[in-house]
Amino acid sequence: MTGEDKRINEEALKRRKKPSKISHRVHVYENLCKGCGICVAVCPTGTLQLENNKFSIYGVVAKVDAEDYCIGCRTCEMRCPDFAIRIDEEDTND
Ligand code: SF4
Ligand code: SF4
């Protein structure tokens, strides 16, 4: 990962406050992900992180690091330029 990738990860972690009351499944399609970091940078809850991935031609992909923090806003889904991330609402916990 580059220094910019690490900075994006650190900023995302600062936005991680508390788990969501509604469960969502976050899917990253690693074969489509180019590790641009947009989803990590725009996620309001710090759910996502970038990580090194030796199987990716880009070397870095997004990963779901704390799925229980996802609020299902779909910002990542809408902003990903490669349709590499998808959100499914699963069930409610309350
Ligand atoms: S925005 Fe899309 S392509 Fe970029 S890191 Fe996230 S999932 Fe991967
Ligand atoms: S749906 Fe919203 S909260 Fe969940 S991972 Fe995507 S941007 Fe983050």
C-alpha cells in the first residue's frame, strides 16, 4: 500500500463510532476492485479498509473490515467506479 492508502485507512478508522442497529452484508468483488480507495474514503462509518492483496493485479483491494458498523447507506456502492461493491440488507437486530 502507498502512504496515501494508509492515510485513507487511518481517516476511515476515525469515523468508526459504534456498530449499526441494522445488519447489512457488504460484498467486495475482489476481481473487479482496483483498490482506488474511493469507497473507503466516502464510507461514513469506517466499515471499509484497503489491504494488500497479492492476487490482485493492482496489489491493493478494499476489504470489509468491520461489517457491523455498516449503516447501509450505499454510498460506497454508488461511488465505486467499477461496480465492485454491493450492499444487502440482512435483518434487524432490534
Ligand atoms: S471504490 Fe470500488 S474499485 Fe475502488 S477500492 Fe472501493 S470497491 Fe475497489
Ligand atoms: S453502505 Fe455506507 S456504511 Fe456501509 S460500507 Fe458502504 S458507505 Fe459504508
